[in-house]
Amino acid sequence: MNNEPPTEPAAPIERLMDAIDLIEAGNKEAARSILRGLIRENSDFEDAWLWMSVAVDSVDQSVVSLENVLRINPKNTYAAEALYRLRQPDILSEQERNRLTFIRDSSRMIFWVLVMTLLFTVLFDSMGFIPAG
């Protein structure tokens, strides 16, 4: 007969601390497993989502995790700053794309203004509307 008391599952905060220790030790796969369990139990566990953003393998997964942190707590500055850093290359690319689009569109407009000016000049000159100088 076993005299040991039945073991209860560890409290969520203890499991979170275990996951953090695993991340710091470089065992992200085991940490993800613990974090997934915590998130499955409570999808609004802000700290589990935050640490999941560190434990995942891709930028896209980090973005999803950080977005979940901000869904739960829009004032979480750690998540907001991390998400900004992850998205900064996309933001800069979008700004450059907008700048180049503006230059292209402006060039097209100037081109057509010149073409129309030239056409009207030729048209009015051939009809005798422009006096010979």
C-alpha cells in the first residue's frame, strides 16, 4: 500500500516558472508544451502568452503570441515594444513603398501635363490660334 499523499497538479504559476527555466536553459520545445497546457486551461493567461512569444520558433508565431498578450492587456508595454520591434522592418518597407509610389504617381502626372500642354500647343498652332511671333 502506498502511503504517499496523492500528488496534485502544480499551480499555474509554478508551471510557468518551470517553463521560464526551460526557456533559459535552451529547451524551448519542453517550455512550449507547458505553456500550451497553461494557455489551454486559461486562454487569458497573459504571462503564458508573453513567454510563449519567446519560446516559439518563428516570428509569425511570436507576433500571434504578442497580439494575444495585447488582447488580454492592451497596456502591456513589454508586448507592445516587442511587437513594434518585430514589425519595424515591415513598417519601414511600407513607408519606402509609399514614398516610391508617390514619386511614380507624381512623375506620371507631370508626364501627362507635359503631353497635354504639347498637344494643345500643336493643336492651337495648327488652327492659327497662336499668333506668330
